Amino acid sequence: MRNRQPAMRRPVLLGLCGLLLAAGFAPAAVARPLDQVTADGTLRVAVYGDNAPFSEEEKGKPRGIDVELARALAETLKVKLDLRVADAGENVDGDLRLNLWRGDLAGTPLADLMLHVPTDRQLALRNDQVFFTAPYFEQEIAFAYRTNALEGFATLDDIGDKPVALEGTSAADLMLLTAQGGRFRPNLKHYKSFEEAAKAYLAGEAPILAGTRAAIEAALSAAKAPKDDNPIATVPSTGLVKTRWEIGGAVRTDSRDLAYAIGDAITALNADGRLKAICETYGVTYTPPKGY
């Protein structure tokens, strides 16, 4: 736990604020509740960059499941979309702080909604400045494997001594590093990104590819890899690492009515099949969260 800093005296605090304003560091515009969003006619949505198949930039244009979802949400609310592609920080807590409630020193207008936020109780407890929307997708750790190298993939034991291509510091990496007392550490071939790991797998550098099911499906679909030769498997949860989790959105805590409206829109998009169709555009099987 960080040590608490001694409280500043009021004159000192006011003086520092004055210096920041004079230097051009204006406070960020506050996030807006539903009535302000509809009155302005614009929904500001933040998505991650380099997060295929959910959001990425291709030739300077954003694309992905979250990008299409943001457009569909804005359309449902009958407002225009102001899409912001945000870089991922060291952790989700920092991303929420930067995009939803504190902002940057330049005073860039905050997003009204941030997508692809894990639905996690501990994350919610740590971040009382934000409120979470209904989830819209269930993620899970999965493995693609070559049938000419493995007969099947029912448990982690089926890895044997075969190499596994995966992104370093990912959820799949953490799971395999800690599973069975670190037994599979020698098998792991780490890459800087999932995209590089997928390319290595497709090039035959490893017979197993680990990552999220959505990322694996999208990569195999883009490469037109035969499904029969590259089946995708999941394994039961092992250890302390979650193998399944839900993702949703987040708004500022004083914009809860916007979160409820987003939740209703997500329910409608699921009911009419649009969410499923958006996922299928990127070769991804739509996996609805529990309760849908």
C-alpha cells in the first residue's frame, strides 16, 4: 500500500493550481450523463488500439468488433459517434483514470464510454470513480493445434514436449507459466504480440498457438487456415489464473443512466443478432455472457 502524502495547506494548493492553469494544463472536461450526450448529439467512445480483432487501426482507419459495436450503440442512441483509439497503459485502472474521469494534463475531453473493460468485482471496488455497463462478450483462453502434430487437446498434459507460440505477458502466458508448478515453461515460445505468435504458428514454427479464442479464430480466419487441420480447444481452469472472463464497458460513476442505456442497447443488439453478425465479420464466434 502506498504511503499517504501529507495534506497540502490550502494556499499552497491554490497556488499550484494557478501555476498549472497558467502553464496551459487545463482540467479535463467531465464525462457526461445520458441527457447531455443526447443533447449534444454525440457519443464519445474510447477503444483500445492494437487489440485485434476487437479494435485496431488499419491504414489509419479503426476497425474491429468494438469499433462496430460503438457505431451500433451510437446508432441505437440516435447520436453521432466520436471514436477515440487509446493506447493501453500499464493496467486497466490507469486506462479508466485517463479516459473516463481524470483525463490528461492538456484537458482533452473525456470519453463518455470505454469498451473492452473486464467485468471484475475487484476492479470495480478499486475504481469507485467509474460504473460498469452490462457485459457483451465472454473471453476465454484457448489453444489452436495442428492435427498432424497432436491427436487431440483435452488437457494441458497433451502439450507434452511440443512448443507453444504465444504473446508474452498475456493471460495465456501467465496460465502456462504457473500451471503444474511451471512444468510447461520450457515449451513456451514468447513473441511481442499475439499477431507475431499467430504468424509463427501459421509458418509452422510451433504446433500449438495459445491466446484468447477470439484472437485465435480471427487469425485463422484471416489466414484462411483449414479448420479441420487447426481445431481450437479449451481446457478446464487451473490454478489462480482465470481462463474465462466477461468484457463490457465503463462510464463515469455519475453517468449511470448512460450505462443503463448502453446495457439496454447491448441487450437489443444481442436479441436481433447484430452482435453475432459483427463478430462473424471478423471470423469470431459470438460468445454471449451468462444471462443473455
